[in-house]
Amino acid sequence: MSKPIHPFFWFSGLRAVACLSVIFYHLNQLRPIANLEKWDWNIYQFTETLTIAVSFFFILTGTGISIRYWTAIFENTPLPSVRKSYIERCIRVVPIYWIALLITFILVLITQGWTFETWIRFVSGIFFLSWVHPVTFFPVDINGPLWYISFDILGSLLVFGTMWLLGNMQKRYIPLGLLGITGLLILGHFAFKQIPFPVISGIMSEWFPTHNPFIFGLHFLLGIPVGAGLVWWMKHLQKTSIWFDIAWVVCVGLLVKFLWYIRDMSDYVYSAFDGPFHFPLVGLLIAGIIGFIPFTRVLAHIFEWGVFRFIAKISYSIYLWHALVIYGLQQCIFKETITSIQEWWILSAATVVITFIVAWGSQKVLEQGISSKLQKWNIFLTRDA
């Protein structure tokens, strides 16, 4: 019997898989779909359901942040500084996002010209306010995935604040505290939906105002009890078990089966509160996938393979840059609409290779370089909150 793997060790494997699914999803949208065989069309539709990777990232973030605080709560030790921890996270996330945002903005100005809307979207993206209006939701054109960052910044702040609150109340009231915050987020979601926003064309006609910080806050919040369970299990379960392997496979199997079942349905079917990503059903299955794997006897070690560690290490840069790589390839090489599956495979292979190279350089030069300098310069990190 071996000891369970610490949660932070296998986070890398899960992040890698979720990151790859995002690339596959965006490439899938470029596939030529005329005259597909039935089995191929089914695969195309199934791949379109991989938008749930967003929920996966949200829940994983909530879990990862909360673990340190749950450890302090269960062991009756001082809580980590919320201010220090949040600033450290922002230093890792924000500067390289701003760089990707600025570079994309300059490309948009060159290729599409200047408009007031272009500027207001860019400014909203800088200050993480993209979510306030359907016009500003996407901070820039040609790099759509950047919409995610504003929600990540707000969601992580929600988790830090929630853990500070839970850590400063009596343990018996912690469930009530979580329920209270959940209720406030649900009320905020419905209140936000009542605001008379203008209806605009395109994907925003479907996404807004349903995609908002309140409904996504529930995804982040779901990671908090997962973190509590992991800390408690780590303390009380001193061995792995094949039963956890089975439980993990069951969760994955149910998730795949469910996504296959709804592959030709709306993004909002089987979703509470008219929210995206089929929450909480899919969220609970993701919680099981995150929560069971440290205690698996075989699977946890698979996710520790070097390839997963490498992809996870550059995963944030992959997310920030892959859409620009796809755009560049389309403009420079595939100048017309892709009409053959052979061209699509070439585009896909080139995208993966170039994105990995760009992301590796970005992680080495930008992520590590900027973060290390800012960590030294930031005086707040030397103080306790």
C-alpha cells in the first residue's frame, strides 16, 4: 500500500488535459463539416461540448486555493495571508495576460483599424471589467479566449475572501457560511440577468447576461468543499486503494456518456439557474475527478508523467497564445476557408507544434522573468495582512 499523492502534485496532469481540450475545441470549430459520415459528425458534436473545460478550470482553481486554508483550519494554525496570497496569484496571472492583450490589440488596430468600441473593450479588459456589458465581453478580436481572465481574477478573489471568512468563524458554522455565500451568488445571478442590457448579434446573443461572475462564482465555490475533502482525506487516509481508481473511472465515464448524450443539444440543457456548462451535474462529476485521483493506486502516477508536467507548466501560456497562432496560420498560409480534412489536419498539427514552442518561450521569458522580478519588487509581499 502506498501513500496518497499530495493534491498539488497531480494538479499538473489535470491542468494539462483541460488545456489540450481547449485547443481541440477551438480547432474543431474550423473543421469542414460538409458531407461528414454520421460517426464523424457525432465526434464533431461531442468535441463541441468540451467548453466544460472552463468549468473544470474554475473548480480546480477553487480547490487549489482553498487547500492551504483548509489545512490551517483543520490544524488550528494561523491562516495564510489573504492579501499576500492574492497578490502572488495576480503577479503570476496578470502581467503576461496584459502583454497578450496588448499584442492582440495592436494586431487588431493594424488589421481592422480604430473604433471607439475597440478601445473601450481593450480598456475593460485591462481592468478585468469585460463582464459588465455584452459589447466589452471579448476584450479583443482574434483572441477570444482572453474573456476568461476577468472571471478568473474575480473568482479567485471570491475564493480567497470566502476562505478568510470561513477561517474566522467557528467550525460548526462553516457549512452555513458556504450556504449563505452560495445563496448570495444565486441572487446576484438573477439580479444581473434582470438588467436591461442591449441584445447584440453573434455568440453574445446566447452568452450574455447568462455568463456572469455570479453564476461562475458557483463553480469556483464548488472547489472549496473539494479542497476540504482532500485535506481531510489526506489527514485520515494513509493509503491508496484501487477502489478510488474505479470511482475515478466511473466519474470520467459518466461525464463522457453525459456529454455524448447532449452532444446535439444546447449548452444550457440540464443546467440549474439557466447557467452554462450544465452546472451542477457536470460540476459534481468534475469534483469527483479532482477529489478521487490522489488516492488512486495507478491513475495518479500516470498523471505524473513528464509529458503532463511539461504541458501543465506551459498551460497558461498555451491558453493565452493558441488563438493567435491559429489566426496567424489562417492569414499567412490558409488564406481561404478550409474545405478539406487534409488541410484541417495540417492546420491542427502546425497549431499544436507552434503553440507549444511559443508557450515554452513565453513561460521561460515572460512568466518566469516578470514574476520573479515583481515578487522581489512588491513590498506588500513582505508584510502580513
